[in-house]
Amino acid sequence: MVGDAMDRGGAERPQELGEGSRGDDGGLPPAVQARTAASSGLAQPGELVEAAREFAQAAKSRATRRAYAADLRDFDAWCRGQGRAALPAEPATVALYVTHLARSGAAAATIQRRLAAISQVHQLAGHVPPPTADWEVRQVVQGIRRRLGTAPAQKEAVLTPTLRRLVATCDPSTRAGARDRALLLIGFGAALRRSELVALDFEDITETDEGLRVRIRRSKTDPEGSGAEVGIVRGQHPDIDPVRALRTWRELGAITSGPLFHPVTRADTVREGRLSDQAVALIVRRAAERAGLPAPEAFAGHSLRSGCATQAAMEGAPERAIMRQGRWRSTATVRRYIHSGGLWQENASAWLGL
């Protein structure tokens, strides 16, 4: 459900979507009989949907479910516009589609994800091998990857000095400001994904003598819900102490059970329901704009998680400690942050006598 929340000061506030704002089908259009498409010739409006719905049911991630549904809608629409069958699609159709995406400015990662969605929906519909496995398609994709490069676009990491500037723009005497301060500091301190941040309940965070004990019930790398715990040490600086920020938000927001982070209206009233993961990105970017940071659009929810790893690396934290805090399974992933954060530590050029 889209709220009418507004910024303090009267400007329109970015939409703060509740957890239940989208249906469990990830926003798919009305279902049709996709499995009959093989005998229908040209693609029909929404003909991929039924198989896509099956795929959505099997998806482990809500975000992946929404992304794949959108990818399949785009492919379906393109096929209809070209007078081509979408299911089953000919390899030449898929090759032309990815070429269209590349020429339209799509990133290599976006193209790869759409190919994955097309592959999955064909396999679910019984079309094996899928057209994405064809030699012609693979050659085109390889050429696109070489031309575009495969490095993912990275959001700007929020380091501690930047975090202090972001938090300073949030008025702790208001519910919206108190919520945003707590959200920024907990997201940063625990290296949380935005989906993990908004999934927190009141009962998931316990204050201890050392700081905050945070229970993460489920995550992208833990879809089975085994759960994990991380700690956030008590802050040394009152203005960016996660413990104080959380305490203030709980008191002002009258949060005593259920979702920890709620939408807040223009009138500074706490709404029922859970803050959406999209709202986290808006909160970070809005704070960056207020702080006068250059290119505020470069900041998003992931900036808190990457910033935690990068700042820790800059301060000399062991790799194992960073991996444990962010629950990274791949050393290659976390080392991308460590490389960025430790660029000037033990830098070989310092021995060159320049």
C-alpha cells in the first residue's frame, strides 16, 4: 500500500511501501495458459505468465521473484512487438532480444539476469534444452560481455565520516528522524542488506552491556531460515551511537512488538505495517541529498552494508571478522570491499622511491 508520507517541511516524501504492498506473485499480470503457447505460433499478451507464476512459487528470494517477473514481461512485450513467439522462443529470437538490450544500454548483469529468467521459464514449461543454451545465443552473449564489460555498477559506500553527516540531517525529536537515525546506524553497524533491515522485529534486537545483539531470521544467503546473530558494539560518540538511536526510536515510535521499522506519515504519525526494502534506499538517498553530498543518487541501501566492510578494512579489521559481520560466504566478494578500503595500506608504490 502506497503511503502519503511526506517530508518534514512539507515537501512530498518518497513512497514508503509496506511489506504487503505487492502480492506474493511479485506483481505479475493476470494469468493465462502459457503451456499452450507452443501450438499458438506468435506470442500472445502475457503468455509467459502462468509458467512465470510457477517459477515465482519456486523462487527463494522475493526480490529475485519481482525482478524475474519484470524481465519476463519485458521479453514477452518485445516478442509481441516483433511478431515472434516468446514460448517456446527460437534461439534467434533470444539472440536478437539480447542484442536489442545491449544497444538500448542495458548492463551486462541485467542481460544475464533476463537470460536466466527466460531459461527458467522454458524449462518449467518443458522446453529442454532452453534456447539460451544454444551456441548462437552464447556467442552473442560472449560478445556483449566483452564489449560492455562485466563489472557491476557499485553504489557509493557510506564510511563513518559520511554516516555522521547523514545522521546529522535526521531530527531525533521527530518520529521520522528518530526512525531514520536508528535505521542508518543499525544497517551500517550490522552490515545488513536492506531486506534484512526491514525484516527486523522488535524482539530481534536485544540491548546488552556490550551493545546490541541482532538476530537475522532469514537472508539472501540463508533462504531456509537457519538464522544468524551479529553484534553491534556500543558507540563511543553519542551522535552516532546505535544503542541510543534505537532506544530513542522505540520510545518515540512506541514500538513494543512486531515490525521494528514502520512508515511514518507527513504528520509524523507511525503507520501500521512494515517499512519496505525500497524505502530504505529512499531514506539513504534523501539523507545524502540533505547532507549536500555530491551525486546523492549514488547512495542506496547497499551503501550501508558495503560501507561497514570498507570502513572496517580501512581500520585493519581481520578478513574473517568482516566476513562474519556481513555473513559473506565468498572471500572474493568481501575482498572487493577490502581492496577498496585498504588501497593505501601496504601499497607497493610506497616502495618505489617516487
